[in-house]
Amino acid sequence: MTSCFEGTAFCIHTFGCQMNKHDSERVAGMLEGLGSLPVETIEEADIVVFMTCCVREAADTRLYGQVASMKNIPVRDGSPLLKRYIAVGGCIGQRDGEKLVEALPHLDVVFGTHNLASLPALLSDAVQRHGHSVEVIESADTFSSALPTAREHSWAAWLPITVGCNNFCSYCIVPYVRGREKSRPLEDIVEEAQRYVDAGVKEITLLGQNVNSYGRDLYGEPRFAEVLDAIDATGIERVRFATSHPKDLTDGVIERFGALRSLMPALHLPVQSGSNRILKAMNRRYTREHYLGLIEKLRAVVSDIALSTDIIVGFPGETEEDFMDTYRLVEEVGYSQVFTFIYSKREGTPAAKMEDDTPREVIQERFDRLVDLVQRKAYETNQAELGQVVPVLIEGTSKRDSTVLAGKSPKNQTVHGPVPTGRAAEQLVGTIVPMRIDEARTWYLSGTVVDG
Ligand code: 5AD
Ligand code: SF4
């Protein structure tokens, strides 16, 4: 079948989480299926797709600004469509629907989080009618994984096992734009994983807003530990997952860290706050003590497991004492990495109605103190790697220097090292090579390839 998109070029701008990045791979797969080719810049593209995020206000406002400024970019010479088509999908598409085309009349297509598969039809419709095509639906019957995918790297794959979220943390907009949690049948997951392994993929990252509750909707109880067993049995080299809610992390999953060859010794376990009062107001449904208990159990299984977390500073009503509870928790756990966020009010969430009178400067000062601590701790944690030989999955070369390899250790640390003499970087990309670590910085390690 020929399409009106044959010979066109597309580019995708992705904001936000791994789920969005994965959705972008699906969008790329569909557009390539229509005969469009990927390009790097908006200037070269006939179709520009924005995969958007509305978790915090900054990304939200930026999207509106970016799309508005596209009016001024001329159509590329020789464009078969004679115009540049702009589509907005993802979480802002889902939330704002028609409102987007009202605010941005030069926008052509809007789609949401549940109907990625409609994009080709919506684009064709916009081209044929020379008008807007907007479609946002409340939920979908099919998992987007049934769609073709253009994976960014041949050696790594994201594999969604759940979509949506039932947790309604009081600050978070995700449940409103991604819908209720839906798990994918175990057989489908395993079948997709096996296909990746057969195609030479080295690392699979299982995705979901809360992978730990996988299966509750399908099987009446969480079965995430079984997913890990089944994925391990495919023969995959490395498995990671994101993200985990502490209230649902089971002993079974913790045990798998010690038992499964493929499960990497790294866990992202968002704590959000170290204060029980704030955790309650956030509707997180665990306490600081429960969280620290999980860390203890994890370390009893893998003593040097790399832990990372998300923290929100300045939640409504956060006092200095609450903040210090968070600060001390970060000090105690010793995370390898912490993603720190300043609370951002999201209309429609329960927290948006909470009294919020802490001055901006106070919140910023807390944030800066926390970031200093996080950096100090990350630096200290990395020192333990000095002198160790670690298997590094080579992802490419350093952005700044093409003679320097860049890859990931099992603990998900970035590792840099010179391309060994007599070897080409391209040959090593996607392979796992042992490297001796001789320098440990805050955000990366440096080493030397030690294979023969
Ligand atoms: N403000 C600030 N940070 C937020 N996050 C989610 N919602 C908000 C908000 N309204 C953070 C949480 C979550 C991460 C993905 O984004 O820490 O874990
Ligand atoms: Fe948002 Fe909480 Fe769901 Fe995570 S678990 S997506 S923070 S509501």
C-alpha cells in the first residue's frame, strides 16, 4: 500500500519518563511503516510529533512555547506534503485534547495516551481535509505493544508490562492522564522478551508506573516476581525495571535480586519524602520505617545493591523538620542517584487544594542543601568501585570524545574508558566487556578494558 507519507521525513521530540520514550519508539515504528524516514531536526522534517509530559509545570509550559514557535520555521524545500504537520501526543494531548488546537491553531493532530495506534489515520485525515484531527479516548482495549517499534538501540529494549496507575499519590497527575492500571498477560510479555533475546538484545527494562503490582487486575494478586523468573528463563543477559512503589515491593521480588542471574543489582525505589507526616499527606501508604526496612532486606540479599530514588521538596505544608527527616533518610540510605524535584502544583490533584505557604526561597534553599548531600553521597558510593573489574555494556562513545567508550555497569553507573588499541568503537557497541575501574567521580566511573 502506498501512502501520502512516502518520501516524507519525521522527527519526534520526547519529554518525560521512559514510558513516553518507549511510546515514541512505537510512533517511530508506525511512521516508518508509512514510508516516512526519521531525521534529527524540525527544519528537515515534514511531520513533527511531540510526546509530552505534564508531571511538572515546567515541561508543560515549555511544550506550549515550543509548538507556538514552530509557526516561524519555514517548510523544508521539496516537502511532498507542502506543509509541516505538527502532532501532539502523550500526557498533555490526553489532558488538553481540543484545548490544544484552540490555543495553537497551527497544530494539526492531537492524540492521547490510549490511542497511539490512531496516529497514522489522524495524520492522513489532517492531510486530506486540510484541518485539525483530534482524538482522545478514555481507555483502550489493546496494549500499544501490538504496534511496530523502531527501537533506538539494537541491544536494548523497553518492555511495558503495565500501563496506568491506581495509586493516586496526592501530588501526581499520572493516574488522570494514563488511566487505571492494566497488566499485560504474562504470555505476551514472555513472547515479546523471547523475540528480543533471539534478535540479540542484551538488556530488557520492564516498564510500568508501578511494576510491583503487576497482575493484580488480571490474576487477583501481584505476580511481578513470576515475571522476573519468566524473563530470566528467556536467557536475556540483563534485566532492569522501573518504577517501583515501596508499598508493593514484596519479599519475593527482593529475593529474586539474589537468585536470578539476569536481574541487575540496581533498584529505583522512589521514597518522595522521609517524613511520615508528609508521606501521609502524599497518600503514599507506607512509613519511613517501612521503607528503611525494605532497604535493610534488600541489602541482606545484595549487600552493595545500587539504590536510587525520587524526592519531592516543598510539598504543601513541609516544615524544616519534615525536610530534615528527608535529609537524614538520604544520608542514611546512601543512594547512588537521587532525582530531586521541587513540588509543582498540578490542577485536579488533591494536593493542589492543600494550603501551601512556604516561601519559594525557603524551598529552593532546602532543595540546594539536598542536592549537595546527594552529590556527596553519590561520590562516596562510587569510590567502592575503585579497582573492581565490572562488566560494562557498551552503548557508544562519549558525547565529547569519540575515542572514549561509554557504557553501563550492572549497577547502572556510566563507565567511560579509552577504545582499546586495535579495536573499533563500533565493534564494541552492544557488547559487554570487562573494565577495571581506575577513577570514580560523582556521576561516572572511568576504567580500562581488560579483555584479551
Ligand atoms: N511535583 C513535583 N514532582 C512530582 N513528581 C510527580 N508529580 C510531581 C509534582 N506534582 C515526581 C515524583 C515522581 C517523579 C516521576 O516525578 O517524584 O516519582
Ligand atoms: Fe504518580 Fe504515585 Fe502513580 Fe507514581 S505511584 S505514577 S507518583 S500516582
